[in-house]
Amino acid sequence: TQGATNVLVYGANRLSWFYIRMVDSLGNGSVKVLALIDDAPALQGRAFCGRPVLGGLARLDLIVEEYRTHGVQIDQLMIGYERAHLPSERSWSEITDLCAQCGVVCASFPEQVGLNVGRMPDQLKVPANAPQTRAIDLYWRMKRIADLCVAGLLIALLAPVVACVAVLIAIDIGAPVIFWQRRIGQGGAPFHIYKFRTLRAPFDRNGSPIPEERRLSRLGAFLRRTRLDEIPQLWNIIRGDMTFVGPRPLLPADQPRDSRRRLEVPPGITGWAQIHGGKMIEREEKAALDEWYVDNASLWLDMRIALSTFVIMCLGDRRNEQVVNDALRETAQGVVSLAKAD
């Protein structure tokens, strides 16, 4: 549910069971209990009230980061203990310090009144006054029709490639073969973006974290380098979440300080920022390039970006200092003009 508070619960006990039942019965979708944390090794990997028990409190930062990787912001850790009856190896200050380090609100269920839970920090939200839609001109209407036709054709033509890649991923990396993340789309509306999975599981059989460099297989690296991991986003285009060319959709935490301009148009599989640096440019530089595209979008520009993307797929990312600096300068001039107008 959009705007829901995402909660982890600490302690697989009667109080936690009661809290989860209350949320399920009375929360009306405003609160979502995603999983539990418990220090008892015997409970880890099992389910409690239909939620997985992911690990001990010491792994809170890893668990929060794993959710964030999938575009899910953990807003709160609800503790199913009274302060005076915490597990003997834990203290209230230790728990609050861990939560503070992870950017998570800490609360004790016995001290809560009703469902008065914490909300996502404002700096991680998309601006409330972000426009919900752009004035749709003839070009953007025609672009949507072209997106549907081309995406449908590519899905049919690439079906054998999709099947082959899916089998290789299942063998080399494991199931599921599709990876999803919650990204921010047009008008600030969240959606799920789909990719082929390129990383192995984050934990080994003993529950110990695996470094990301060891999780990336040769197949995963090849899929990333050739952009073949982006093929499932053709479904995002069919759904209307994305377009072929536009500002790349970002995680909520990666949004530039002022995201409103780049969120006026649908996000794209590739864009002006991707062909002039990609991962080699900083967040604010990417925002400036995206804003330049929004101001100058055209059929000719989209064709140029599409052709350049194929070159990038073969040669890798290359930073274009002149284009980046020009975009930054135009953005700065626009900010000055707005300030003078005010």
C-alpha cells in the first residue's frame, strides 16, 4: 500500500503475536509487518504469524540494507518486550543505538497506544508537491503508442533469448530468476521495476553474510555489462510504468534533492545520463542531465540515445565532461532565474 509504514518486529513471543494480529485486523493497510528478528538460532529461517524470522538483532543493519536494495524502506522496529523484560543479553540503549545507525524508528509495543507508529523520514520521501503528470503533448502520446508496439515486438522476438537466460540464471545463480526493486516513477508514484537476477543469495547456509563481490557471478557480470539484465523491463513498458528513453528510475534514497523536474515524465530503460557517464557520474550530475533531457525531448534525441546505448553496451560507460558540465551550468542558470523571478 502506498504510504504504508514498513515494520520489523523484534521478539517472536506472545506480545509480538498480539501486535501482528492487531495490525492485520485493524491496520487498514497503513502498517505492514514484513518480518521478525529474534536472537534464538532455532527460530531463524522459520515463520511466525506468517512472517519469516530473518535473523538476530546483530544483523539488523544487513537486513535493513537488503530490503533497501529492493526499494523497500524499513521505517520502524517494533519491540515485543517491555523495557524491563528485554532478553538478558540486550539493553534498551543498545537497541536504540542500532536503530539510529540504520535510520529506523524504535518503539516498544507495550508502550504504544493503538497503532501510533513512526513514519518514513521526510528526506527519504518524494516531495509532496511533485507534479502528478506532465502536460501531455502530441509527441508524448505518439511515444507511448510507439513504446507499446516496439515492446510487444521485442517480447515476441526475444522470447528464445529470455528462456535461455532464465535457464542459465536458474543453474548458475539460483531461483528466482527475476529481481525486483521499488523505484520512483512519473509524478513520484512508486512501482516495481524488473530485472534478471545477477547476484547470488546474500547469506550462506549458516546465515553469514556474503560480500557482494563474491555474490556476482561471471554470468551476472556479463548480463550487467551487456544490459541483458534489463530485458524484463519490457513488461514495465507494456504496463505503462516506463518508456524506452527517459530519466532512469531511482531508489527513493537515491533521489536528487529536487526531483520534481525529472519526475514529470515516465522513467526510461536508458537515457541522456546513461550515455554520458552512467555509473561514472554523481547523483546531482545525473539529475542535471535528466532535466536537460526533459527540456529537450524529441524523436531525434530519443533515436540518438537509443543508438548510443548500443555503443555503450559494447564499449562500456564513458563520461562526457563537456555534456555533463553544460547540463550543470544550465541547471544552475535555471535556479538563478527562478530565484530572481521570486
